[in-house]
Amino acid sequence: MTGQVMADIDPTTRDSMTAMKRGLRGRCPSCGRGRMFRAFLKVADECPACGEPLHHHRADDAPSYFVILIVGHLVVPLVFMVETEYAPPYWVHFSLWLPLTLGLAIGLLQPIKGAIVAWQWAHFMHGFGGRDSGEIDAPLASSGRDTSP
Ligand SMILES: [Zn+2]
């Protein structure tokens, strides 16, 4: 990691909102330039732009939980509203809600996972340089570059 990049990263505070906005766009929470994902839901081991290690994330099934929560709260009221107002045949329900549910779920998974990984990064969780664990310098030490004189 270069001195310029190190100067841009405050090792004691990280802005959660900025990081999560970057994560929502699939960008590195640290620099906002590099891609966070190397595949649809595979987080890159490190940022290709600044080298920030991203493999520490433990998003696990939190993204799917939040996607189900959000999509459910959008689609279920719509289903009830359409049914009570129009009472369409079942094939209309099927052709409306299945594509909408699948589209929303697939469309939201990566942005939400990006935001969760960024939130973990901003809160120094799971090896992202935890304050309590004394691992603040861990991202620099694990960058693969020898910083010793
Ligand atoms: Zn980066």
C-alpha cells in the first residue's frame, strides 16, 4: 500500500454512510473506485484499486434476510391491494407477482450484500481492523506488501 493511499485512510474512524453508499454501488468501501465483487455475489479478496482487504467480510445470510424483508414488505401489500380492489383471476396474480418478486430479489441481492460488507468494514468487524482486538493495522499488514525497511 502506498503512502498516499495510507494517508487517505483514517485508521480510527470510518464513515458508515459513505461506506454503505459505496457498497450499494458495488464499490470498495474504502476508496469507492474498485469493484467489490468479482462475481455476482462473490466478494473480491481485496480491492483492485486500493488493495483494501475485503475477504474478512462475514455477510453470511444477512443479505438474503434483508432482501426477503424488503421484497415481502413491498409485494405482499400490493398482492392484497390488487386482490381487494380488482379480484383478478389467479393467472393474473401469477404473472404479476412472480416476475416482480424474482426481479426485485435478484436485483437487490448484490447491492444489499455490498452495503452489509461495507457496514462491517466501517465498524471494523470480523478482521476489518477491529479497535478492540488491536487489529487496526491488520489491513495494511495483510496487503501482501512488505512495509519493513
Ligand atoms: Zn478500494
